[in-house]
Amino acid sequence: FMKHFIAAVCMMGLFLQGITKSTLRRSEFQLEGDYLLGGLFDIHFISSPPSQKRPEAIDCSREIFLLPNYRRFQLMRFTVEEINNSTTLLPNVTLGYELFDHCSDTRSFTDILKLISVDGSIQPWREPSKNRSKVIALIGPFTSTHTLTVAPFFMVDHIPVVSYGSSASVFSEKRKYPSFLRTVHPNQDTVGVIAMILQHFSWRWVAFLHSNNDFGVDGLEMFIKKIKNTDICLAYSKALAEDTDYSLVFKQMEKQNLNVIIVFAPKIYAEAVIKTAIEQNVTNKVWIADDGWSLNKKLPNMKGIRNIGTVLGVAQPVVTIPGFDDFIYSTVGRAIKADAEQQTCNQVCNCRNLTAGQIIAADPSFSFPMYSAVHAVARALHNILQCETDRCDDAIPVQPSMVVEELRKSNFTLLNQSVLFDENGDPNFGHFSIVFWNHSGNAQEVGFYHFNQSPDFYINNTQIQWHTDEEVPIAICSPECPTGYARKTIGIHKCCFRCEICPPQTYVNITEDPYNCISCKETEWSEEGSTSCNLRLVEYVPFTDSRAILVMAGTFILLGLIVAVALLFAVNYHTPVVRSAGGPMCFLILGCLTLCSISVFFYFGKPTNASCVLRYVPFLLCYSVCLACFVVRSFQIVCIFKIAAKFPKLQSWWIKYHGQWLLITGTFSTQAMLILISFSSHPPRPYNETSWYQDQIILSCDLNLAVASCSFIILPLLCCLCFIFSYMGKDLPKNYNEAKAITFCLLLLILTWIVFATEYLLYRGKYIHTLNALAVLSSLYSFLLWYFIPKCHIMIFQAHKNTQKYFQGLIQNYTKTISQ
């Protein structure tokens, strides 16, 4: 079916072309010349194409007349005439043109067929270098949709298509459109400037109305890409068509409290939107126009236009084309009368009632793109023909592909503006104007965006007369969060959120990520609702600290006392007091107390791997031996006075096998093995305590209590045994009653560690290490002061009690008491 349809269209086109060829008179649509330019202009607009059952050429003159497009049509005629009259550009060469009113992208193909035909026929499979059309370049079409249907016909023969209005992004793809260039910036540039305007005024909650065609859909896609990594949210978008219910569109936008509306659509749709807004009494909005209707001459002067709000726009710069007004006055009136009823390729201008003043006053948008497009082709031809001052080499065979290559290399100055193209055939020159529709009905320039120039973006806010008096309108979904609060998104739009204060140890950076509370580093801290982190103070107890000096001084005193006690016990080694205290076992206890005291020094200074280990290992190992010695002493005392008579074999076994040393050795071996196993797998290591004080880092040692508990459990077990045996001997003779002294030592020991444990639960500052060292020192002092010092007192000040006779008398008195 499609093959038959295309064939019918081609046959119809050729038939119509044949008719017009025989009847056509010289008109403003045609000009003979050495080289022919094609031109497509949608002078008329089809509002709603009727359905047809057969292929049929459309009568464009019956549709809506577009004056700005007719103005561009006349501008091309003027530009060609200007070039033909030039003595420096193509001096002995003339340009001709074939211009067409291309009012439909689906049913206006006769113009295209005529432009690509050779001697009235089309040969799709002809050799590339033979039988080419006289057309060396096509200027136009204006709209992206028209270009999508037209351009492929010319891409086949690599005929350059230079568009002055097609801005869809797809035309930048050279694989699909190798010979396409344009003098108007693509949609991504226009949309980029619109996004800059939104960011400049902090408008984040916006609507995007676009035409339901290739231009509008592409604009929407580009807009979504541009705002992806910004604070702007697209709250509402709508594709506009001929049957769009605009009142419903406005109601939907009002429900979402939208105050900024972007209208990215051709003039026809934009006028329909604005007119309906006036009729529906839509007020206090900011309207942002694209470059297609921002310089509209009709809308700014409509009654009620001030009620709808403020209109801003991105516009093509208005460049005055010298001589164009004179051209219109001198030629248009005559041409309109001559062509009023002249049919040109089944097209009628239908421009009888136009005046030159109306044409000149029409929307000047895209004038320079049109002007520069024709000049670019002319200068490319000028370079191909190797033109000099007074003539060109017209013997050079010009191929369209040659024109394409020269067009890509274009770099010339036109009306004080540089004209050049990038690798995609897009313009690499010019700027956008940012305009405001003032109360005089004019598009007043209030800013600009320059390409490849600095400064590139500027808006003079003071020149804009807002509908909210002097205040910039607000366009947000949710108000800004207070300082220190992060946004928590509500729904699908990031612009709609609630505010939550950032907890301690976090902060929010609204410039980088306003939606999340960022955790501070381990070395930093922050209060609730912070916007930055502060460095923590690194705290530890240095050796020079006064409290540390006191504890270390106490340790040195302890060591001195231990040495003094050891010497006194050595001098009185054979006396009853020393023997009753344990004899050689006393020196083992004193030696273990000395080794335990070493661990006190490692609680100060910056923790290291070695210092963390030496805090615990000497104390755990040697203090276990001390407790084992006191267990043995308690058991021996009870055994002598109470168990020996009842269990004589137990006493004989104990004496024979030196049970006391077996118990001490077993305790030492077991504790050493447990410490080796637990500390090998998880040794104590330096640790930064950050959970207790938000503004401090307490340098500490990390001890895995779960793993180390097996080595700690021996100490309370030995304490319990020692306490049991000591309690059993509470009524023994006074001089043999070390049980009371041991019991008192244990009570002090238990009380010391209960106090420390309570303090540890309530306080984790740097002085907890000082308290830990003090607890260790107190544990050592408890045994020295309450077990050894009383015996030293007897040996020094009560020598009469340190005799064999005195001890035997005590035992005899105890025996009599028991027997009674």
C-alpha cells in the first residue's frame, strides 16, 4: 500500500509541476540565476488537516496566514538580491531561487519533488555525479517537524540543508543528517538559558507546556535533562494540540499552586495559551517564552495582558538588516498586486491586504538566522568558485557535497557578528537576549546569554516590573528549611519536603546535599542542627599531669615499702612471725606485688599496642599468684587448727606433696595460658572513645571483655576461696590469726573495685585511666598495709611477741578453750 501511495504522490507532483511549468510567470517565488537556492517557508499554517481518502495536494492559501514567516520569506528574497548586487561576493555570478509555501509536513510534497527533480523526472538510483538538480542548497524549513520529513530527500544526494528555525536535537546527529546545518541554536541551548533564568530567580516549582510535535517533545526532553541535577522540579507538563482544553490545563496547574509556566511552543499555540489565560482570568503568574514567540508583536498589546502576570522570554537578538525596510517598501506592494491571484505550484500567496508597514513591524525573530543562512551558502560558493576581486571561475563544476564541505568550514563576519559552525553543523556564534514584556507593550531586553564569551549570563533585575510590585515572585513547593535542618522528600518531587533537624554528630550542607544529614568524621563532632563539624579535642592523661604524678609517686612509695618489708622479713626470716606469715611465700607475694605495680605506669601517656598489653598482663598474672598465696595461707591456718584432727590423711598428703606450691603453680600456669589464648586472638589495642563525649576523643585501650573474661574470672574465684577459708579461721589465736587480716584485705579489695566499676559506668573521661591506675595501686596497698605492716610492727616494736614461747602459750590457751 505504501509503495502505491508514494508512487501516486510522485506522479501527482510531477503532473502538477508540469502544469505549473507551462503557466508560471515571473513572481516573487522565483528568480533565475546561475545557481539555484531552494527555500521552504510555512507562510500558512494548517490548524486541523482534514482526512482524505486519496492523495491530494493541499491548497495552503485557505489556511491560517503567518505574517512573521512571510516576513522571513521576503528577507530571503532581499538577501539574494543583495548578494547579486554585491561587487565583492560572487562578483560575476548570480543566485536564483525557488521558494515555496510549505504549509504541511504530510501533504505538501510538490515543492520538494520539484526541487530534487531533473528535467521533470526523479531518478533515485542515478549516478552521484550525473543528472543532479540545479539546486545547490535548501534554505529551511522553519519547523522541526517539517524538516524531519523534508531533510531525508536531500540527504540522499548530499544537498546541503541550512535551516533557520529547526531546533530539534536530532539534527545534530551527523550520521542521520550528514548535510544538515542550521543557523539557529538547538533546543538544548534555549532550554539551558531558561533553566538559568529559573535558577537565577530561585524558581523551583514550574510547569512546562509544549507543543505536541517534534519541536515541543524534544524541548521537554532537553528540559528534563537540564534540571536533573538542579533544585528545579517539573511539577506539571502538558502537550498542546488543536483540541486541548486549556481551561482544564489551568485548573490542574492551579491545584498544584504553580506560579511559573514555561510555554515552549510555536506562535499559534502560545497565542492560544495566553488568550485563554486572559479569558479564564488566570492571574499573578510568571510566563517564560521560548525564542519562537518571545518577540511576539500582537500579544503584548492585548487587552488584559497585564492581569496574567509577568512575561519573560528567551529571544533571538534583534539585528537590523540594512536596506531591508527599503526593499519591502519598493517591492512588496508591486509584488503583492502582481501575485495576488497567481498560482505557484498549486499555491497562492493570498497577501492582497498586506502593507509594507505590517511586514516590517512583524515579529523579527529568526531574521539574522535567515540572513546568515543565505550568506553562508553564498560564501561557500564564493570559495568553491575561487572568486577574486572582480570575477569567479564559473568553469568549476559545483557539486552540492562541495558546498557542504565549505559550509562546515564557514568562518566569516556578518553585521559585526562571527558566523561559524561546530562539528555537528550547529551555530557556534551569537547570543540570546532575555526580554521582559513591559507595560508599553514592548519586549524590553533585560539580560543576555553569550556563547563562548565571558561574562556569559546576566539579568538586570531592577528593569523588570513584577506583578508582585518590586518583589521577585516565589515558585516553590515547600518553604526553605531552617538552618541545620535537612529536607525529607514528600511524594515523587524533591521540591516537596518536610524539614527534620539533624541529630548530634551529623550536619547538613545545603549547597552539596540538602536532603541528607551527613555524619561527622570520627575526629569531629557537632551539636544538633549543625551545618558543619568541629574538631574533637584529643584527651589522654600525660605523664606530666598532676594526678598522674601523684599516682606514680604513690607507686614509688609502694615499691620502697615493699623493698623495706622484704629486707625486714629477710633479717627476721627465722622468727615465728615471719614463719607464721608464710615464710618464703612472703617473698613471692612481695615480688608479685612489685611486678603488679609496674602496670600502673602504663595507664599514662598516649596508648600504644605495647602499653595496652602491659596495663593488664602483669597485674592479671601476678595478682593471681598473690591471691593464690593468700588462699594457701588461709587454708593452711584452718588445716592446722581445724582440719588436721578430722582429716589427718589430707594434712599428710598436703605436706608430702607440697600442696601449697602445687596450687600456686597451677594457678600461675592456668592464668598464663588463659592470658596467652585470649590476648593472642584479641590483644588490647589503642582505641578512640567517641561515644561518651561528643566534643572529645578519649585515647584508650580497647579490651574485648567477652574474650578476656576467662582470664579475669580466676581473680574473683580466688577471692571467694580466700574469703571462705579466712572466715573459717576467724576465731584462731591472735598471732596465728592472719585470717582476719586477709579478710580485711579482701573487703578493701572488693570495695575498691566496686567503687571503680560504679565510676566507670558513670564517667568515661580521660581521668578514668587515672582512677583505674589508682584502683590497681589501692589493691596492692591493701595487702601490703593490712597484711605485712602489722607483722613489721610486731617485729620492730613488740619483739616480745616474736618468740617461740609466746606463740606456744597462745596455742595452749586455744587448745584448752577448744577442749572445754
